[in-house]
Amino acid sequence: MGHSTTIWDQKSEFEVIKDWNNIDQVVLRSPRGASARVSLHGGQVISWRNERGEELLFTSSKAILKPPKAMRGGISIYFPQFGNCGMLEQHGFARNRMWSIDNEPPPTPSNDGNGKVSVDLLLKPSEDDLKCWPHCFEFRLRVSLAMDGNLTMVSRIRNIDAKPFSFSFAYHTYLSVSDISEVRIEGLETLDYLDNLCQRERFTEQGDAITFESEVDRVYLGSPNIVAVLDHEKKRTFVIRKEGLPDVVVWNPWERKSKTMVDFGDEEYKQTLCVDGALIERPVNLKPGEEWTAKLELSAIPSTYCSDHLDHTGLSI
């Protein structure tokens, strides 16, 4: 497997390698041993490991690892739509297209001097994209891995067209969990949500925390900027911090739907939970020359530190 490597200190590393389809992947490594992999197919984060080498994202054993289909797992980007409508493919085209390493800023990965390593990717519409969605844009994505292993994704979408356009967006994030029955989400209590299993009917969350015993497909509206996913068995908590993403999608297919998905194992619903920072209920309307920015930061910490110590009011990414 051929590769080229760029190193700017003795520990932090940025590497470009070829995958099994001869598509570039960027490997980010922090000085303490955490790592992340980003595929230029879809700008998709396909791996995020902590300093002990434990994989924190789920990928299906039956994932289709060949373009043009997005791989089932990791973190994929839903743009310019969430769901299935019009001439666009489901959840938009961004996750199915080839991205490039961005030359503006220069292709040398950014480094803030504190062991943080980043890569900048760029997506522009193809001629085929413009036939289905006739809007010119530049989508810049920065994926960063911090010294402490936190993973950050920053999306910047600029309208370079002569007319406004609107879009919805999500970071579709497959978290790896020990057993879905032992997982709960905190931070979404009392919120309204749209239930995709009930024709997007609107309900209000009644539970003290969200737990799982059947299929779930919901869009929680107007959520706080910090949400916690507690995995009791692994004694691990995922902390999701976000900016510019007012909604949170919660999805698990459970047993019956899992058996209908060709790229998902029958029992794999037990090992994953999707919790997406998203913008769905009120799409962005971007005027010519305007730019929209959204941030997502993921951290994985021992559950003993959560969740009473989470500050649900502030956010600094």
C-alpha cells in the first residue's frame, strides 16, 4: 500500500495512504497515540481510535466498501438534504462524491503547536450534481485530532452562485457501543422531536434520559450544544459538542429493520447508536457570497466524569 507522509514534529503525524479501491485516505495521529482516518470518498471519517487503540466508531461488517455507495459506518456528511426527496439521492450527494485535499489553506496540515493535527478537504459540484441541484458552492471540511484525542469536524459552505439556495445538513455519526440496551442519552430531555416512524409527527420527550428497547428514528429539535451518550457496560461516555447544528438525530434500526439492510448485519444494531449533530427542521437559506459554518466535537471519557459535571450551557470548540 503506497503512501506519502508529512511530519512536522516528532510525534504528530499526517499521512496519505491508498485504500483497497486506490482511493486516498488521510491518517491523523496525535502524540499520545489517538488516530483518525478520513476517506476522500465522501469526506467520511471511517475510523477514530483513542490512545489505547480502541475503535470508537462503528463500521458494519457487511459495509459495501466500494464507490459510489457510502460506507455504512463512521461519520458521513448529509448535504444538501436530509432524507429522500426530489431528484437528489437519499441524504444528498456529498457522502458519495470524491473530495480533494484543499489547497486554500495550503495542503500542509494545520497545527496549533499543541499537538493538534488537521486536514482540510474541499468539495465542489460536478456537472452531474448541477443538473440535479443547480447551485454553485464550495464546501470546505476540516477534520482535526487534538492532543487529548478529541475529534473535531468544521464545515464551511459558501454560496458562490448568483442566486440563493437552501439546504439541510447532518454529521451522520455511528458510535460504537457495548450493548444498545445498556446505553442512554442525556441532554435531550423535555425536547420536542419529529418521529420518522410516525410520519414525522411531533412529540415531546417524556423520559429523564433516552434509552433503547425498539427501533428509534427521531429528530430532536432545538437541542442544547452538549449531549452525552453513556455506555454503562464500557463505563465510557461520548460527549458531543456542537455549534450551528440545532437538531439531533437519534437512530437505531433494531432487529427487524437490520434484517432488511444488505450492508448491515442482522445483530449489529446492538453494537451501534447514531447520534447526529444536524440542521433539519429549518434549512439554511444562503445568499450569494454568504458562508455557513458548523462544528462538531466528539470526546470519549470515563463515565465517572459524567454527567453531573457536564456544562450544558456553554460551548467552546
